Amino acid sequence: MPIPRLTPNRRARLALAALILSAAGAHAQDRGSVNPKPLPPLEHPDAPSTPAKALFGRVTRASSGPAHIYGFYAKGCFSGGQALPLDGPNWQVMRPSRNRMWGTPYLIDFVERLSQKAARVGWPGLLVGDMAQPRGGPMITGHASHQIGIDADIWLTPMPDHRMSRAEREETSATDMVRPDRLDIDPEVWTPTHLQLIKVTAEQSEVERIFVNAAIKKALCREASGRSWMSKVRPMYGHNYHYHIRLACPAGQDDCQPQGAPAAGDGCDDLSYWFSDAVLHPKPPKVPPKPKPAMTMSALPAACRAVLKAP
């Protein structure tokens, strides 16, 4: 893609994106807690101005009833969720104190099957990062998406050869796969099996998109043969430590709003935009952009109110 002209507004957006990139990297390394403390109750939970993230972030278990998705990946919720077990034959859940190992049964089944397929291509096992909150919705920290129970982050750190303790899961840092200059992957940690892991994920019919750092996309373009699956793998700010799986809306879920198919082609022709100085080193805007107001319940599908209050 050609490098867009840097208007003042675009410079401001790039500076904001750089902040998001930094925050995403820090969030990936944020340690959890072996003894997490519950959030204090809200003084006015039903006030129209109460951020939706403050409400969904305080829910600790899924709602009863059948699984149903409402809304879009970055503006929605879901009912009838399930938690991915902390341990499986080929996976372990990281940062369990965040309580973000939830998803629709569709996602839970996918992660379990993916872990088996990954083992067949030589990957030692999945370290599963954030999926969704028990009923989805906006999160207090970290993600704009992951709201409708069909997104999952998989660490690019291979699973160790033992069952990790709770302290290890909360405190172990993920591996940064990108060189310090952000122009390419770090050859000291990137392996051919990383490529095979992402490839086998992208080849699954349920997968709509995979988000990776642009340096990882560059490595995949350089090293992969037979790239029909590559169109699903999209460069995105951050994502140095993990790759983000986004599933397509499942059949029969008419209230799930799809993102739509990615652009045709493998996306390898021109990644120069992502490695331009304007993107890697954006200049701070003269007037800092105003932060967006927090999303309230009025911005979510109406059904999310019932999901939030359901037993």
C-alpha cells in the first residue's frame, strides 16, 4: 500500500497509535496476582454515564441459558459462555487472575482443537492469553475488541515441558518476537515452528483474521511457501508477544455482526507503510488528541443490558 500523506490529523492519529502500541506491549507483560482482590462496588451502577467496562469488568461468571452473540467484536456481549479449563493436554491458560479465559462454546471448542493441530506441526503447546470476560463486553484494561466471545490471544512463547504453577502463570513474561528497531523479527527467538503455528491456525475455516506485528507478517511473507492462507494474517500495531485469533460469526448467530472477508491477495506486496519512519517514530502532535469518552451501555446492543443482569 502507498504511504498516505501525513496531514496534521493523521500525525495526531499516528501519535495516538504509538501510545496504543506502547500500552499494548506493556499490557502483554503486565503481571497478574496470585491473590486478586475484587473490584469495589460501583456507587451508581445504573447511571447512564457509568462506563460499560466498569459493569462488565465486575462480572465474575457467565450467564445461564444458551450461547448467543450480540453485536460486533468491539461493541457487544454474549450469553451462555464457558471458561476454557486452565489445563489441557496441549494448552495452559496464562494470567488466570484476569478472569478472561471465557468465550462462547464455539471458541472453546476451537481452541481445544487448535491445540491438537498445533501439536501435530511440532508446537509444544498453546499458552492462552486473553479471550473474553464471562459475559464479554468492554474490558477495563487492554483490549477494544474481545467483546463477543470469539477472539483469543495465543502467546508466541512455546509452552514449557511442565504444568506451570499459579505464580508462573501470573508472573512469567511473554517473549518479544520483534527486534528492538521493530524492522524485523528477532532471529534469536523466531523459529520455523512459529510459522507453522500461525499457518495451521489461518488454515482453519472458522478463522476470519489473525493479527500480528508487521515484522512477523514480513517474516511469514519471506519464509512461507504456498501462501493462500496469508490473506487472513493482517499486520497490526503491537502484537509483538502474541497473535490474535478472530473467528467468523458462527452459523445461526444472526445478532453477531461480521467484519467481512479480508482484502484479496496475500498482503505481502508492500508492507512499507508499517516500517515507515512516520509509523515507527511518529512525532507528537502539537495539540494532543482528546481521549474518546468511555463507552456506556447505550452504545451496546440493547440485549446486553439483559445479559449483564441475567442470573
